Amino acid sequence: MCGRYATSRSNVDLSALFEAADETDGLEPDYNVAPTDQVPVVRVSQSAGGRVLSSARWGLVPSWAPDLKGGARMINARSETVADSKAFAQSFAKRRCLVPADGWFEWVRGDGKTKQAYFMTLGDDEPCVFAGIWTVWGKGEGRVLTCSIITTPAVDDLALIHDRMPLVLPASRWEEWLEAPVDERLLAPTPSEHVARLELRPVGARVGDVRNDGRDLLDRVPAPALRPGDVEPIDLTLF
């Protein structure tokens, strides 16, 4: 999985969808989210007595880290090691969250030096909801909420794009991810029937530059059909 995704739903829409109290100052659409950007997350807050919608810095920074610099390398936590990792284990055990998105981007290489971007999405009417973890770095006014996205081996047609993917949770698994005790079932792959509903949409090259933004980045462009062996995934980030 590549380190870019899109999230455009408003705080009002997200708080209603997840039945979460809104503690953001409002959310701006971001069609080209990059590491260390602020992103919406849904988590359980004991002080609030239930779910809250928060804004978090993408790239988990453990409380013991000396500064925030390492966050760009911690945007993802692999499902195979998240329960045992020094950086991620406590968050996986106690601080899980949902990361709502419109979809995510990935690149593949065709003939020669050409590369094609793809946008994986469930469409405009339904979000892709990633399994995530969160923590707080710093103290007092310097406190920063940070998060990471759980990734797994790619399944079904997504393996044509990349060998990794975010753990995408159907609505039936949201409550379990947020509140259930630690169990290996939490990390079960995205169900094939949910993956089958994803559109693998070829999009333009402009998304490759983090300075570009706008809904037009999600527009479909002509591209050859994906077939096994025809493309080579491009590993642009740490997924």
C-alpha cells in the first residue's frame, strides 16, 4: 500500500455516521493525504463516555520518542507484528481507532519507466474505513494525537496492485475493533465480499505530487486492464 489516501467527508457527516461526539474544529477535504498530515479518526474516549471524532497526525509517535520526527516512518503498522512491536503494541492493546477515507492510492509500473496511479474506493456513498491505532505524544499544551493504519497482505484483486493493503473494515467490524479485547480475530483479513466491491480506478499522474489537491485527482483516466504479471508494484512508502 502507498502512503497516500483521500478523505473528504465533513466532521458533521463523520460524527453522524459513527455516532461520535465531534471534538474537531472542523475538517477540510484532503484528496491527497500524505504522511504527517492531520486526518480524522474515530476512537473511544473514557472521559467523553463513548466514541469521539478527533483530528490526528498521521504517523504514530510513541510517548517515549524524543520528538515527532520519526512519525513519517510510522504511518503504518503491519498486522503480522503490531501486537509485539515496541512502538505499536500498547496502542493495539488499548488505543484502537477507525480511520475513515474515500479510498487510497497505489502505483504500478508498466512497460519501461511508465507508472500508473490507481485509486481504490467504494464510491461516493460509502467510506473505506481503515483499522488504526493511536496514542498521544507530549504533555500539556504540547500534546499531539498521532495515529497509524494497520496493513495486511493484499487479498484477491488488490494483489494486482500491491502486495500490501490497509485493513479495511466493514461496518459489522467497527465496534469490535474499537472495543473488543485483544484477539487475533481482530486482524482477520478484509472479507473477500467487501474487497470485491472496491473499484480499482486508474487516475492521473498529478496525485504523485503531494502539493496537488482537489477532487479532480480522483477522476478516472484510460488505462490498460490489470492482469497478473503485467505490472510491477512500486514501493513508494513503508506499507
